[in-house]
Amino acid sequence: MTAVATRQIQFREALREAMSEEMRRDPRVFLMGEEVAQYQGAYKVSQGMLEEFGPRRIIDTPISENGFAGLGIGAAMMGLRPIIEFMSWSFSLVAADQILNNAPKMLYMSGGQFGCPIVFRGNDGAGGQLGSTHSWAVEGLFSNVPGLRIAIPSTPYDAKGLLKTAIRCDDPVFFLESERMLGNKGPVPEEEYLIAFGVADIKRAGTDCTIVSFGRPVHFCLEAAEKLAAEGIECEVIDGRTIRPLDIDTIIESVKKTGYCVVVDQSWPFGSVASEVAAQVYERAMDYLDNRVYRVCSDDVPAPYSKVLEQAMLPHAGKIIEAVKKATYLA
Amino acid sequence: MAIEIKMPRLSDTMEAGTLVKWNVKEGDKVEAGQVLADIETDKATMEMPTYDAGRVAKILCPVGANVAVGETLMILAEEGESIEQAVQSVGVGAGEPAAREAKTGGARQHEARGISESTSTATIMKSKSDAGAGAASAATSNGSDGESASGRMLVSPLARRIAEENDLDLNAVKGTGPQGRIIKRDVLAALGQDASAAAAAPSKAAPALSASAPLLITPTNLGGKVSLSSMRQTIARRLVESKTTIPHYQVSVSVNADPLLDLRATLNEQLASQNVKLSVNDFLVRACALAIHQHPHFNAAWKGDSLLIGEHINVGVAVALPEERGGGLVVATLRDADRKGLRQISAETKALADKARGKGLSLEEMADSTFTISNLGMFDVDFFTAIINPPNAAILAVGAALKKPVVRNDELAIGHEMACTLSCDHRIIDGASGARFLQTLKGMLENPATLLV
């Protein structure tokens, strides 16, 4: 970053900049989804883009995820670079066959004849009292599928750099944003930059316990680390930034240093991203662990509608502090 | 080619053994069949013979080390092979201390075989414990912070690695983690590194607590640590298992011991020339065996969805071991006690007890009891209760025959009374059945002539 004071922009602006820059750079890129054009984006991510790029590249769709996801996949196979916006990843489930069975397998099943360079993006995780069916955190479910990439940024800076990489990627990318973070502001430089996939970011350095997280819960980890530091426990908070590929090397390096590991993940615990990270830590750093790996996930229940219950069900700083203390034998 | 001698599996349940003693040293010539070392398992201390002749090239396991089955304990050089060649072929540095990983090198793998009855090399089991260890109630566990309830030492992988890198014996480290797990801070404290940080860590996290707590438990103020013998671990494990999984209840009866003491005195007087001296316990063994005949459920074992009634009535007798030999207790088994006369019971019990206190009982001599007697009469104990010795259904706790004011023939008199307390597994034996068994037993003991026929 530059020495001059970096401008602060919102997460949604960072996403918009990434898409707009890539669309200016590459005429094959287009955006398609519900209310992305006339309404300027259901969450105002694509605000102003219709005006700049016109209706042939900013395309409103009917409420038909299965249809427009498939349309995008076909376009990608034929050489375009679609960005498909799901208003919520919860709605992607009706397009499961397209996004899980077609996109990630096309290159393999066509013997390399057809690639599928497509970005699916939208809000992931609990948006706040949206009920069980609209509060999906899909990373646990979708990271089980080979052939796709999953990016899950936690800051405007990461969001922009990762989305630009996603749009240039030759494989299908699932780009997981959060409704709750779209208004978050953060430093994003004017000049162009890209962030490679599979490179974690150490959001806070520490020596006493490694905390690994992805997406929105990274902020809860930082909050927990702040409070723990006041008690003399210095946590290292690693933001994986992409789940596939997973930057396990950075995690292992940190665990070897601290001896303790807590994984925080907003998916449900059974077969979660946290479970996978824990398994890989055991596989590669068993002899460096002074305790078992602790997981902080969403509770194993459908997301409640009640505000209080929903908060209780999701990972939060209190749960993370408790896990770190248990992991480090301080509780 | 060098021969690797590995930790043998000496029992079905053995996972690791403690090397108690080396009977040979590096450079010694050994013959096939020669005992190389004494190995303490979870059940007994046994001798480990070699099946090959050779010269001891390298001892890899220090005395006192607990070693997993299959790990190399020593390297034997074959005839015509130099010690250096042998060590080299296995790939262990000559100066390397106690390398315990199993090396494969060019060496022939040789696992010292376990004990089999047909082994003519007289593999004697110097048993110190178990099979029936832990019958009497007096044996309560001190527990240990270094071992879990299951008796296995818990160590975090990191702590184990640091200990290995520093040649630290983990048996000497006190674990402060959950279930006494040895963790990094414990090992560092034992190594004298960063011990202050280790001690400070908990208080750092909870300053309010340490300020108000009158006693901060740290590894430094807990006094001397005593490592547990395998027997002590076994007693702890089995008795916790018994007391926490078997629904115990007790029934007591007071036995008029006068007829028994009179008969015993008469018999002993007559048999003195034959060097026979019957003890009260001998009568008890015989009486219990005969009573079990009438109450076959007392010979049963709980199998979860069924009962297994023993074919043979094998009465176990709890034998306390001398304090100077580390204490503890074992249960010696008198097989088919119902088919043996008092004289035979007496002779066998004496022989087993002497052996238990001396070189120790074999696994066989401690196995298969179906009912146990724990007698603390020799300590003038009035009354006590005992913990069932799994998989038995019951155990009889016998106090001393003490002089007491008693009512005999509706008159107050002085007589000997002996308290017998039965602990029963309620899954197998209901209260009334327990009471009926004691009634039978009391009848026999108060009319001891029935025990002679």
C-alpha cells in the first residue's frame, strides 16, 4: 500500500470496482442476476453499472436461478466470462444441478474441450433474522465438491483483489459475500491490485494461539483476540481468504509456533470447513499440538428466526474466547 | 546379521511394558533361552528370554522406561559379527542414548515370544499383581495426576516431543491438563525452562481468581510424586470400574464363632504332629464354596444381556503384599474349592500366600476366581465392607472373631462373634438372596462339623 492515506470505501463499492474494472478490461465479462440492472442491485452492489455498460452486459433475470445459472454456464463454455449474482447463496440451492453438477465438472467430463470460467457471487451466511431457509452458509456444503474454487473475503481490500482474480480465473469460482459486511468500510488503494487464491492473510500476529477463520467470522476472531490480549493471551488470527484452495501451509506454520489451534467457521459443525482444517492440522502438525484443535461453528440446528436464538447459534467473540481459553488450558 | 530384541506381547491386553531390570549388559555373551530382562506388564512381572545366542551389542531401553509392544529394546550381534557391525546394520548411533524407535535397517526382526506353557526354557512368571488384584475394600486408589482413570499416561503430542528432544522421562512429570494430561508447560517446568511462565500462565488469564484464592495449586507445592506401579494402576482401574459400574449393596450377619474356634483348636492339636495348622480362613473358604453350591447365582458373572454361571467354584482369597515390597494386594485362586477338604485348602492357601508375598503368583494362579473372600480378622477389624472383584458376583468381608457380651440360651454370656459382610452385585443377586446365602453360611460356620464331611 502507498504511504499516502489510503481511501476508505465500502465492501459493496470494492466489489463494484472489481467488476467494473474487469469489464472495462475484458469485453467478455458480463453481470447477470436478479435486479442487478434497473434496480441498481438488490444490495446496491451494481449501482451505476447499467449506465456504464448498458443492458447487454448488465442483465436482469427473472426469479429463476436454475435458468440463469445454466445460461451463464453455457455462456462460459462458449467463451464468455459471466458473473452470476445470486441475491443470496441460499437461493443457489435451486440451481444445485447447474452449479454443482455442470460447472465444476465440465472441464473434466468434456476431456478438456470445454472450460467453465464463471463467477457465482452473492450473500452467504446469516443475514439477520431471515429464517432457516434463507440463512445458508454454503461453504461447508460446497467445499466438498472438487472442480470449483471458493473465495470468502472479510474486508473490502480482500474482496476487490479476490474478485478480480476470480473473474480472470479459468475455473468456476464461488464467491461468498455477506449482507452484513456490505456496508463495512476499509482501506482500498486507487491503484490496481490482485490477490492470488490460496494465500491466507495473517490479520493479527500472535504467539499464544492460532485462530483460523474465513469470511465474516474473521471479525469476531479479531474482536476476541483484542479482548484476550487484554488478559495477556496473544492470538494469531489467520484469514484463509479462500477455502479452495486452502492455504494450509500458513496455518501449519502458525500452529507449529503456537502449539494451539482454534478454527472458527460459520458453517454447521458436521463435515464443516473447520473439520477439514482440523483434520489437515492433525495430519501435518500432530507433534506440534499441545491440545486438540477446537472448532467454533454454528450450532447444529437450522438457523432460528429469533434474533436472540440466531445470535446464540452463530459463532461470536464470546464463544471464540472460551474456545481459546480451553485450547490453551487456561479454562 | 544383527538381531533386534523387541518388546514382546506377554498378554492379550498388553500394549506396553516397563523394563524393570536388565539381566545382561552390553558386551555380554548370551545363550538361547537366557533371561535378558524382567518386564512388568499391566498384569505381572515376567522374564524375557532370548531365542537366539549372541553378544549384546546395544541396549536401547533404559531401566524404568515404558515401551510399546514391538519397539526395539536391544540389539544382539550374531556369532562372527562385531558389535559395531551389529549396531551399524540396525542403524543406531553407538553414542545415541536410548533410541526407542523401531529401526528396520538390515537387521532381522525378532520379537521375544511371550510365555507359553510348553516353553522348556522355564519362563517363570514373577507375578506381582492383577488377575484378581483389588478385591479388598482397603485398597483405594490414590489416583495420579500423571495418569488418566484408565491408567494410561496422557501426554500431548507437543509435550511428548519436547520431552523426547530433551531426554526427559515423562514418568517423572506431573500433568496439569485435563485428566492429568501432561502438557507443554508441565514439561517445560520439569526441564526448568520457562517454569515461571508456566506457573504464571493460569493466573495471567484469571487475575481475579488468583488474587482471592487462598492456595494456588502449582506443581511446586504438591509434595513428592510417587510413580505408580503397574499393580497400583491395575488396582485403581479395576476398583473404579467395579465401584462405578456394579450396583453394590451389603448385607451383614454376626456369626457365633465359638464352635468354630473350639473345633479348630481340637483339630490343630490333633494334627500338630503332621504339621497341619488350620486357619479360620480355611474354614471360611470351605464354607463359602459349599454355600455357593446351594446358591449357584453366587458363582455367576454379569454379561450384559445374560448371566454366565461358572462351572467350577473357584474361591479367591485376597492376599495383602508386604509394604517393604511395595504393598498392594492380589487375589489367589483356590480352584474347585468345593471339592477340596480343609487340609488341602489350608495347604494350598498357605502355599499361594507365601508365593504371592515372595516371588509372586502366576497369571493362572490369580485367574478365574468366581467369588472372593477378604479377611482382615488378623488386624482385629470388627467389621468392614469390600468392593466386588470383577467379574465376581459377590465378595465376603470377614472381621475378627472378637470376644463380646452375647446372648446364648437366653442368657448373657461372653462369646466370640465374627462379622461377615457380603457385598453383592444387585444385577445378579437380590437382597433376600444375599440374606439367604448368609443364613446358609452362618449355619455352616456355627455347626462346623458339617464342613468336615
